[in-house]
Amino acid sequence: MTAGRPGPAAGPEGPDAHGAYGTDGAFVAAVDGLADPLNDPLPGGHTSPWFRSDTVPAAEPAAPSSYADGYAAHQGPQQPQGAPNEWYDPAGYQRDWYGPQEPSAGMVAADPVSPMAHVSPVAPAEERAPAPAPDIQDFHAEPRTEVLARIPAEPEPEAALDPAPAPGGRAERRRAAKGRGRRRPGTAPEQQAAPAAAVPMSRVEARRAARAAKDSPAVIASRAVGEVFISLGVLMLLFVTYQLWWTNIRADQIAGKETNRIQDEWANGDRKPGVFAPGEGFAIMHIPKLDVVAPIAEGIDKEKVLDRGMIGHYGEGKLKTAMPSDKQGNFSVAGHRNTHGEPFRYINKLKPGDPIVVETRDAYYTYEMAQILPQTSPSNISVIEPIPVGSGFTKPGRYLTLTTCTPEFTSTYRLIVWGKMVDERPRSEGKPDALVG
């Protein structure tokens, strides 16, 4: 340890009147001289702490000042001129702060010539021991530059935990220490671990892995069933589109062509009244309320007549009925209610008195709707007899019967509409009032 704190100086006002430096103003001068030991000149007029006095020629002593007189009175014996500068004592620093210690692998002996002699590498955690608190008087007894030279550099917290410091300077070691233990945002700890080297599989393990990668028979069967269902669904969708949309378009085209053909024959006078072949058109039906204009053909064959968008006349076998030109009888016809032109789609909306006109080569026959039968069996042929059963007619006359399927989009039952002739107009007299309005 160096010399202790200077004692109090006696004065006329008491021992502490002027502080530790004796004369008035000496303390202020001492503080000004020790303003900043890192920038201001050190004692002796030199700025470097590694200055050696033996290398500089001796100068003539300056005139003593009040500060020098007051400070020198409390110091020990002066050093002889030309002797080494004793204020820098690395060994004393180690002894004063840490006590006598044996050199260890983590410590490096102080070199009074090296600029970093006062900085010692950090010893391992198990070799470090708590240092005793220094005496506060040492900092007043010694120059501040010597005290600062004895203060060790603050060890890096992370570096003390890492037995293998990163190569490079102090800045690189600090960056390396700060980077340890960090992980990127959103990265799981197991993902930070280095991937283990792939262990080659044996032939048996490779075969097992290949079998596990293949689909099982149940999976293959379920896929096949799913593909079949998808195919069936697509086919059903196409069939419904064909039935509800395309058949109507195709039937309207055929029925329109047949209507034009019949009218052309009437205009040219190529056909005479008589017996018509099955599927041959001979008349045109008008239902003004439903905006229906459709050709009437002989027979009720589904493919030759009904599916072509035409109305079929019951004129064969036991289902043979009268013609419009007959003086008595029941002119009975059939037509589709849904798909294939659907000429009788809305006949259930007809009301008593609504006109229905049948146009032939020679005349217009006008009927008025009289009665409707919402539902009956397809085998009930009594509805087309000369005096239809259920129509309300009780005596022979000139009647009209319309038959179609019900409910819609099914053929379970039959819907029946009856009418009675109220007017017969030759073509030479022009169209009836029902078609003119």
C-alpha cells in the first residue's frame, strides 16, 4: 500500500480550517490539476501513463508553489533524480486489489512496457474469487492516474460463460457474444438444431418404406367409387339439360317446319280432305290464352308425333275419335306437358269460355273450354268417348278433348280438358274473332 491520506494541517482557526493541503487555495489548485487524467497532462508534464523518467534529461527545478509545498509536506521521501517512476506499480495493483495470487492459466503477467498491461484476460469462473473492497483512503493518497491504471477492464458477461472466445478483437468478440442464444422470430428451438446426418436405410427398411408409400386397396377402391359417382353425376346433369332444354328447342324447330309445310300445301291446293297417314300433319291448333300454335298429326305415337312437338289425334283402333268436320263426335287429342315442345304445359290454367281454335284446309272450328278433370288414370278411355264421361255433357254433340300427363315431369296420371264447338267458319270468310283480336 502507498502512503496514507495526508493528515490535517494546523492553523490559526483549527486543524480543519483549510483542509488537507494546509494553505488557502491549495485544494482548488489540486482539483484543477487533476481535472481529467485521461486528457490532461499527468504529474511531471507528460501525457502518457507509460512515461519513464529515466529516459528524459533532468530539468531545472521550478519555483515551488503553494500547491507543491502543501502536497510535498505530506508525501514520503522523494525519489532520487533519474530513478524509475514508481507511481506505476502493476504488481502493487494486483497485490492491493486481489492480494497475493499464484499465476494461473487465465492470468497474464503485467508488462510495464505494454499499453494494455493493466488489462488482464478474464479468468475462468471457477478460478475467480471475490476481490476485497479497497480502502477509500488509497484513492486520496495516490494520484488518480495510478488509481485508474489499477482498475481492471470490465469483463464481458457473455464471454465469461463461453470457454472458447471468438477470434478477433474486442468488438468482434462482443458481437459474437451478443449473437449467441438468439433465434429468429417464428423459429422453433427444434428447428435451430443442426440436422442430423441421414442414416442410410437397409434393404428391408427401404422395402417397408416403399410399401408404406403405396396406396392401400381401400384407398384405391374409394377413389374408383368416387370417380364413378362423379361421372354419373355429370351424365345425369347432361341428361337433365338435354331433356329440359334441348328437346324443347329441337321439337319447336320440327313443329315449326311442319306448320309451314301444312300451310304451304293449303295455299297450293295440293291436298284434298281424306284419310291421313300416321304421323302426317293435317291441322293447326291455336290456344290464344296460352300463345300456343302447334300442328296436329294423325296418331299418338311418341316418337313420330309427340316427341316431335306435335299434337296427336286419337284416330286408330279402339281409340279412334271423330274429326272436327264430323257433325257429331268427340275430337280427342294428346300432347306433352313437359319437354319436347310441351304444347299442353299450361292447359290447367284454362277457364270456362276460353277459346280453342282448330284450323283445317277448309275451315276454322272454334271451341269454348267447358270442364276440367285434374287427375285420372291413364287407362280411363271413357274421357274420349263420343259423350265423354265426367265432362257434364249429356247428349251427343261436337266436342273437343285435350289429354296430357300430370303431375308435371311425370306420367303417373292424366289431366283432361273438355270443350264444346261454338263456331265453324269457312276459310273464305277469314279468321274467327278469337284469332283476330
